Amino acid sequence: MDRRTKIADRLMMALAVATGVASMGLFAWAGRPTLVPLGWTPAAALAWDAGLSFLFFAQHSCMVRRPCRARLARVVPARYDGAFFAICSGLTLLLVVVFWQRVPIPVVRLDGAARGIALALNGVAAALLVVSGYRVRRTLDIFGLRPIRAHWRGEALRMAPFSVEGPFRWVRHPLYACVLALLWIRPQMMADGLLLSILWSGWIVAGTLLEERDLVADFGDVYRRYQQQVPMLVPWRGPVTVSSSSAERVRN
């Protein structure tokens, strides 16, 4: 591998990690102030925030779909597919958080024991999110680095065999389930927070349904059986054991 190619690879990896970590960190910052105040009325600010949300939904949902990825493959090297997606998503999310307008009109404000319960449940959801992310670390390549590293080694990218472990025994999409819980379990919610919870919850559910369709296309009857045994987002059943040696692992 020539030096110029190695530099380009490292640059793509650094950009993917930097934009991803920065954007997700700012997005998760509950006390984040309005970084670029526009001085608009509450109604105008909420409309602006909704527009920013739909901008991210459009970018993310378009780029994750197969037809869009097939078109990008004509101009983006295959090993950069995941990193390029992570960079674009990170930059778009940064745009959202930087220009998001806070609307400090209280919608929900819990006190006393109710506030303590909400904080405890929020902490549990955050802990489960970390645990779920750790359990899928071998298969969830959030920054798209694995194909580049495999290219360095001259190896084909290998997928782990299908198996259902840990949080995947309770719900098919534990990361999404934890994010939904964090969106709604709050001791205090302002008007813009309610808007964010409604819009982003709807997008997560819609995106999960679309992803389910892709997973059925990829895994066939193996995934259909998994759907029958394990709930999608709400763990209303007990944990189950699902195994298969002939399919790939469910990614998230």
C-alpha cells in the first residue's frame, strides 16, 4: 500500500471518529444551551427545530438505504462506505445541535420522589445503552473503521455468525430501545425537548421497521423466527434463546 493511500485512510478514520464523537457528545448533553441563538418566537424556534430534525432524518435515512449506497459505491471506495456515512451523519448532527433553539417553556417538571424515580430510571436506561453497545462491539462498526483496517491487512471483511445474546434476548433492537427510554424518561422536559422526543421517537420507530425489512431480506426465515420470538423494542416477554449457525449476527 502506497503512502498516499495510507494517509487518506487515516484521514477518513480520524474524521469519522471526530465528527461522530463530537456530534453524539453534544447531542447527549442534557444541559446544552442554545449555541447560536436566533432570537425567534417560541413557535418559530420550534418550527426551525423541527426542520433541523427532518434534515437529519432525510440524510441518515437516505444514506442507509441500499439504492443510495449503491449509487455512492460508484464514486466512494468500498472500504470508505461506513466511514463516509459516519462523517456525513456526524456533520449533519453537528448542524442540528449547533443551531438547535432551546424553548424554555416547561411541559413536565417532576419533584420529590417522582423526580428521584425518573433520574434512577434514566440512569438505568443509560447504563443499559452502554452495556448493549459493549455487547455488540464486535458487530456494530459505528464509525466504519473495520473495512479500512481489513483492507490494510489484505483480508476480506468477515461477519460474525448469527447469535442472540445479552440484550438481544429481550428485544431485537436494544440500542434503539434504550435511546427511546432516554428520550422520554426525564425529570424535566421543556417545549423543545417534547418536540425532540416526539419527532425522534417517530423516526426511530419508522427506521426500525425499514431496517427489519432489510434484515428479513438478508437472513430470511432465520430472522422471521427471531421476530416471532423476541419483541422489537419493548421487552414485554422474558428472555429467549435463539441460535443459528448459518446466518450473520443481527447488527443493532
